Amino acid sequence: MRVRLSSFLLSTLSLFLLSISAKANSFPITGVSDTNPTEFGNVVTGGSLSLSTSSPSGPFIIDTAVPGTFVQFQLQVPICSVLQGCPVGTSSVTFGGQSTGLMNGGFIFSGSFTAPVGTNTEVTITFPVSMIGNVVAFQDMGDGVAGPEMFALSFKGTGTMTLTICAGCDFNGIDDINTAFVSFSGTATTVPEPSSLLLLGSGLAGIARLRRTQRHQNPRLSDGA
């Protein structure tokens, strides 16, 4: 009976893992992200996904750099919706026929460049970047109240970043990085719902308990049996 139950649990878990794999679909995306004193903005499309977010303001200066140095640069562009205090209607996401204006997430771009040398001179620098990100969308229960999770996506890809830098404009001749624009492409992958992950964990725990019971009742049962 124990062997049959073990086989049943293993078969059920295998089918469940296959169902998660089937749900964790990936599809190509393209997008742009813009960071400047007036906004953090993101636009991403691909498959049935359409995401557009914008904040009412952005950073006056994104970062600074020492002229002539090699800079490992990382830019974080948040997704701004009503949940983060952005005005209603400035952000929306549609995926799989479901739409909402309530979401969390953002993008991180990483790359490197050599900071320009100059005196109060505006310089434009373009270089390749990697991209990771995510979005978690929630049902809109009204008045900016988030309901249950609708879907979640993770992003990964590469792109090109263009920085506008005022060389030597900051204190002691430091460069000011004023704006950043990124165009990118990559893949979006659906993320299993937390309830699915909980069920997976419960199944694994159940099998572990079953194996411990079998070993207790039959000490000669090896780990590989």
C-alpha cells in the first residue's frame, strides 16, 4: 500500500511539474525605458503583452561619475502605478486578455562606459546593456485598492543605453548623468502563481514524510531504494 501511495504521489507531482512548465511560457518582447527629470517611463510589447508606465517626475540627476574613469553602471527604472502613488490612468498593463492599472515591478539595466572629460560640455554616450525585470499585476477593486494577483512576468534581455552627460558640470569637475534612454529586446516568462508554488512545496514535503515513514518502519530501506 505504501509503495502504491508513493508511486501515486510521484506521478501526481510529475504531472504537476509538467503543468507548471506548460504555464511558464516564454515569448519575445521589445521595449524602451526612459529616465529623465520629468519621468520614469517604460513601454513593453510582445505576444499578448502591452505594458506602459509613466511617473509624474524623475530624478534631477541620475548619477555622477569621475571624468576619465571606467564606470560599471546600473540603472533601475521602476514601474509606477497607483500603488506607488502615481496618478490614475498613467500606467496600464494587458496580458492574456486581462487588463489592470495596478502593478509592482521594474527593470534593471547594467553596462559599462568611460566617463567623458570636459568642462560644462554636454556629451552623449551609447553602450550595450543587459536587462532583467519583472511585473506583478493585481485586480483593481476600485479606489486604488489591489485585489488578487492576476499574473506575473519576469523579463530578461539585452539592449542599448544612451546617456546624456554634462561633463565637468558638478562640484570639483565631476560629470552629471542627466538622462538615460534604453531600447531593448528579450523574453518575458510567466511566473507560476504563489498558490501553485505552495502546492508544489506541499507535494515535496508529503513525499519526504512518506520516505521517512518507510525508513522508520523498515530500517534496511536505503535512501536509493
